[in-house]
Amino acid sequence: MDNVSSGKVKLRTNLADYPNTVALKTGALNSPLVEFDFCGPKTAHDGFKPMLRENAFDAGELAIVTFLQAFAYGKPYILLPAPISGRTQHHCIGYNSEFGDLNPKDIEGKKVGVRSYAQTTGLWVRGILQHEYGVDLDKVTWLTLDESHLAEYEDPSNCQRLPKGSKLAELLYAGEISAAILGNDMPDDPRIRTLIPDAIAEGKKWSAREQVVPINHMFVVHRDLAKNRPDVVAEIFRLLVESRAVSTSNALQPPFGLEANRKGIGLAIEWAFEQKIIPRRFSVDELFDETTAGLVP
């Protein structure tokens, strides 16, 4: 961070390209208080590990589960009530129908692939399987490609790391795993079906009933910035709100604001604790400070 105590602040920022960030990233929106150095990788999650292990960024997006782990292990970041991405999640787990039909409960006793156990999409999918379809998550062997972004965290005992270079889609085609949490990487192949039947419609029904759009990534800032320049933090929030407001996308998104996201964040906390991703339940309020808790769109 440059000139953190006064004047215009330049922030090393990890933020990917989304419809709701275009105006911010192209410079269509600017500010006398803050300048963003968008030096993060094209794919935002590739920047999460450097952010938390190497202090590579002052601000940017962070997966909600990664933030919860960062909070648990004392990393110096504070949450803004500004979701950057979110979606329904029912459609994000698939199986290969060549090996027979599979229902959610059928994955008990079987192997299921996921990029990393602490991946946010994995959290939401597992929580939905547990709470909506009665799946005992402890009876599933979770095969992972990557470790957590947090060096301090170890996966639960029913996780196994796949050999380096493994690809979940290939393992699915070969029948070496029964299902895989693939998110946007689900193969466009008639053999691959969603584990949850009629998944898109079911996801919309769940979201409407629960009044929650599952959050993937939220915006965070370094605690030093929040402490020393609350005016800059408020300005960042204003820019994020305006950037979303001028987006042409009509995709379902989580709202801005603490109260509007209280239930969704609380659900992420509860499920992260249940799934052994965080060591204790946090209150939603302790994730924010005096500045960020009061930010409203």
C-alpha cells in the first residue's frame, strides 16, 4: 500500500473479470481516494494462496470459505459486505451415467473428486447433499487435487490427495471416481449428468425458499487499511456498488450489505464448521469491523 496514512492510496488488487467488475477494471469508474493496481492473476483463485501466505495483495476478492479459514488463523484481512460472485450450486456435482444411475445417497462409501476440500463450491455442494438429501459426508472419500490456500489447515481424515497432474473429468470418464464437484468445468457430454436430478430448477427453488444466493467470493481489504483509512474502504465499497449497478448482466447474485448477507454468511460458517473446515463457529458480526459493518449500498 502506498501513502496509506493520507492522500490517494494505491492498492495491489486481486480481482478477476466479471460483468459486475468491468466498469471498475476498465477505469470507467475512478476515485480521488484510491487507485487499483490489478496485478492479480487472470483466475482469481490462483491469487488466494499468495495473498494469504506471501502478503501479495492489499485488497481483492477471496472465496468466502478461504476468508473464514484466514480469519480462523489470524490473517490480517477484513470482510466487506460486497459479494463478487455467487450462484446456485445444485448443478455443480456430476456423475458418469455409463456406469449406471446414481442418486445423492449412493455416493456414501464411494470416492468423489473435488479440486480442494476447502473449495467454496465443495462446501455448498456438500452442505446441500447433507441437509437436503441426507448424505452422510463422513462416509464419502473425498479425492482432492490441491491443498487448502491456508498452510495451517489439514484436510479431514476421509480426504485423499490425487497424484499430481490428475484431472477430475478424466477420472470420471474412466470410472475411477463415482462423482465429481466440477462447477463451471462440468464436461459438455451427454454421459455426464448432475447428481441432483433437475439440478438447475432445484437450485432455484432452494435459493427462493432459503432466501440465500450461495456466495462464492467476497471483497476483502487488509486490516491496516481498514484501521488507518476507513474513508478509502468506504470508497472501495461505493465503487463496487456502482460497478455492479452499471453491469448489463441479469444473473442471480448475492446482494450487497451486511444484513442482506447475514443468513448466507451464517450458513457458510455453520457448514464450514460441520465439515471440519474451520475450528469453531464464528458470529457473522466478528468478521467485520466498525467501518465495514456499516457499509450499505
